[in-house]
Amino acid sequence: MSQTSIQRNLIRSISIITPHKETKTITYQATQPCDLFDIVAKEYIAKNIKTNGSVEIPANDARVIVELPAGTELELKDGKIIANKQNIISYN
């Protein structure tokens, strides 16, 4: 397997907590085209980010964001959210 195909299969995640009383916007810098999925809210917060994308963090809230390669298919199976039929990214 080439280095390129290994890198494209990696999934990154970050946790963001905002103690602020108002919604905050952050800039997410992507290293490759990607989709961002919040495993707390169980929803996409951005799709097809090519370089930089804005992400809103609600007031007094937290997000756990998983970076997925753009166009990754998600499936709910046996209480798990699975990316591309092989990577469990969250439990429902």
C-alpha cells in the first residue's frame, strides 16, 4: 500500500469546548478535501472542505469533530456509525 493511500484512510478527530455565552466560529484547516462530522451531535457540520472552512461552536457547548475524506459514506449498523464500511467512528 502506498503512502498516499495510507494517508487517505487516516481519520483525525478533535475536541472543541466553548465556555462562552455566544456562538464562536473557528477556521478549520484541511490537509486534503474532507467532510467534518460531529460525533456528539451526530451530524455533518461541513462538507467538502478543500483548504479552510468555518465551523460554528454553539455557546456553552462542545463538539467532537471527526475529519473524514470528502465523500466518505457513513452507515449506522448495530449501534455503530461506520465510515466506508470499515472504520467505527462513533457509537449511537
